[in-house]
Amino acid sequence: MISSSDLDAGRAAVAEQRWADARELLARVEARDGLGASDLELLATTALLRGEPRACIDALSGAYSAHLSAGDTAGAARSAGWLALDLIEQGDFTNSVLWAARAMRIVGAMPEPGALAGFVRMAPAVGQLGSGNTAEAVHAFEEILAIAEHEGDRELATFARLGLGKSLVESDAAAEGFVCLDQAMAAIAAGGVAPLPTRGILSRALSDAVLAFDLERATAWTGLLKLWCSEQPQLIAFSGQCCAIDAGLLLVRGAWSEASTAVELALARFRAGDYRAIWGAPYQHGELSRLRGAFHSAEESYRRAGESGWEPQPGLSLLHLALGRTRRAQDEIRRSAAGADPITRRYLRPAVVGSGIAAGDHEAARRAVEELRDARKAVPTPLLDAAASGAHARVLLAEGRMADALETACAAIRAWDAVGAPYEGARARVLAGRALRAVGKGEEAQVQFDAARAVFLSLGAEPALAELAAVMGSRRAGALTTRELEVLRLVSTGLTNRGIGERLSLSEKTVARHLANIFGKLGITSRAAATAYAYENGLV
């Protein structure tokens, strides 16, 4: 006989969103006495939110069988539909198709399936979107939305608007897509949507806001996701993913210390069971490491990101540029952009500009700028304005059009400052300084350089400091002795002082003295900056 006290306590814990308590209580009843179909669905929800996707699948499968045994075809179809959706997220597309087919067969035999007729089509529609069939996905989600609205199913309508919005965004109808996403997020903010649809809508909509350079939406929607997570202390799933998304926004805002903390939290939550965090946390760790000059750490993080299925771009190509691998940077970012949907391709365009200029391919850089400028007409956002202006200024500078470059760089400075992005604003100041110096305004150029340097110093952006010093001509490799150059080259390989000493037959104390001299001559304060300088000046 089922223990009513444990079962009632488990149900109450679900209602109060105490997921660890609910998981333990319901699992105890299931192991001892067995659970009914509806309670198995509750167990599946608790397992998923506690970071146990396999246990979720097992519980939903049991719920499906229990519903069928009880003659509850609607319940069986619902369980099968959720199984199909959850299996897509876990990458098991074959079994997702099988469960979706079961759900649709059941619903097809029902005389009046109601909203279920739309719900069981969600997984196939998501599958079409994931495979790049955006036109078919748009049509499928429109039909699901029509069913949901006719049946008055608010939750299904919210889910359908998410799918429709993402499909429109990926089919290059971003303005219409974000209208749908805004409606879905408004429904979430108003409450009344169950935990599983809530988490899916929040996390998936956020990715589109980031790709669209929509800092305002991304910040607002991240706030909703953070609030949702904070209200459930026993939540594991999505908590790490939330931290990873937040880390990316903090990087833009110039809060790099807070971003570092968010990345570490994301990785910790991944280890605790939030497997979704692996799709963002290593990449953001790589970004932070690259910007700070920890190039070896950055490369390892991008590698981990790639292994998880996350495309480690544009960060990896920007790292290649920092390490002097110009051709590789250009080839990889081109390949990624060529295979991407329109909104992702535009997100990669600033890196295409950078690699094109570094390779002397100004025509490719200009084409990328034009695509960014065209995107501003479709979905104008302040962040996209800033990115487009900054990229355009770089192209104009490379083409020697200094007056135009200065005007555009100043527009980029204003735009970056307006959105609160200090690092990118400082990079635009370097562009303005270079243009000013080229037209004979050395004092004004120095003002821009000094302002940029202050920002880079405050952030610990060692590679940017090294690049600025090279632009200003304040550091010269010729100032180093032959031995100091040898030490610098070995520092750039990641060797410790002891390792360098063993390689050069020097004591650690002598190596430390050489490093102190190198730092003093080059005006730097860390091994990361020394590594960046070595790569930027072709010493390795």
C-alpha cells in the first residue's frame, strides 16, 4: 500500500517547488509501493529539475504505460509528447521521433483531442527548427498556436509563440520573431506557466536576444531567469546555464570580476548536474581568459566548448588573431558564418571584419560591415549600432580614409558608452586615436590613447594593453637583450620560472631578474601581457 504521508508530502513539496525534497519523497514511494501515472509525471519533473535527465525519461515512460493501462489516452499522449521534447534536448533524436509518433497516433484516434492536438506536434516542429527547416517550422508553430488559441490553452500558446518566434528569427524575419518572443516572455512574467515550459522558454529566448545584439532584451530576460532560479533554492537544472548567460552580459558591461564568479558558479552547477551549463560556461571562461591574456587557458576552454557541441565562435577566431594565426582565424570564422542561420551569421560578422583586415582582405571586411549595417534596418538596437560603427571604423582606417574613420570611430565611442560597454568603447578610442594621429592631431590622439589605457588597466585587459603600447610605439623588442628575448619566448609557451631555468641552464632567481627587466622595459605587469606582446610582435 502506498504511504499516504510520504506521497502527500511529496506532492506538497512539488507544489512548493522544493525539488530535492519532492524528488526524495516521491522516489521513496515509487521504490517501495509504486506511483500512479500522474505522480510519476511529478517525479519526472523533479528529476529533470534536479539535473537527472535519465531518471526523468524513466519516470515519464512509466507514466505513459500507467496511463495506457488505466485507459487514459489523453494522459498517455501528454506523457509521450513530453518524452519527445525532452529527448530532443538530450540529443536523442531517434527516440524523440518514435515517441512523437506514438503521441500523434493516440491523438489521431481521439474524437475530440482539444489542445493535445497541438501539443503532440511540438516535438516534430522543434525538430524541424533544429534541422534548419525554418519555413516548415514557422508553418507548424503557426498551426499549433491556432489550436492553442482556439482551445484557450495559455501554456501551449506561450510555448508555440516561443517556437514561432525562434523560427521567424532564424528565417531572417527577426522583427516579427521578436514580437512573438516578447509575447511569450510577457506570459512568463505574468505567471501561470508551469516550471518546465517556463525554463524552456526563458533559456531559449535568451540565446536569440544575445545573437541579435539586443542587450536590453537579453538583460531583462536574464533577470527573469535569475529570479525564477532564485525562487527555487533546490533547483539544479538551468541554474548553471543562467550563470553562464549572465557571465556573457557581465563581460559586455565591463564587470569582469563578477563575470569570473558567474563562470565558476556555472561550472560548479554543471558538476552538480546541470548539463545545460556545459553549452555556455566553457565558452564564457574562454572569453574571459582571452581578454585577460591567458591564451593557453582560453584555448583549452574553447576546445571544451567545441566538444560539448557549442560552436566556440567568434571567440576562437579572435584568439587565433591574438596569437598571430591570421589565416586560420579567417578560415574558421568564414566556415562558421557560411553554415549559420542569418542571425548567427550577423553575430559573427565583427570577427569576420577583424580577420579580414588582419589578412589584408579589405573587400571581405567591407562586405561583413555592409551586412551589419543592413541588419540595423531590420532590428535596430543600440548594441548593434555600436558593433556596426566600430567594425566600419576599422575598415575605413585600414583603407586609409582617416577623416571618415575618425568620424565613425567617434560614433562608435558614443554608442558603446551609451550601452555601458567600457572595453569595446576603449577599443573604439584606440581607433579614433590612430585616425587623429594620422591627420596630424597628436595631442588629441594621446587623449584617446590615455583614456583607452585607463580602461584596459582597470579591467586587466593585458592583450589590449600590449596592442595599445605597440600602436603608441612605447615598447620595442629591440630594447631587450638576447637573453631577455629567449626568456620572453619561453614565457609565451607557458613555462614556469623553474622550467625556463632548466631550459636555459639558469637559476630561478636569475630568470626572475630577467623577467623583472622585461616587465620594466615593456611597461607590463604580468606573464599574460608578456605572452601577448611576444605573439603580437612575431617573437614566437
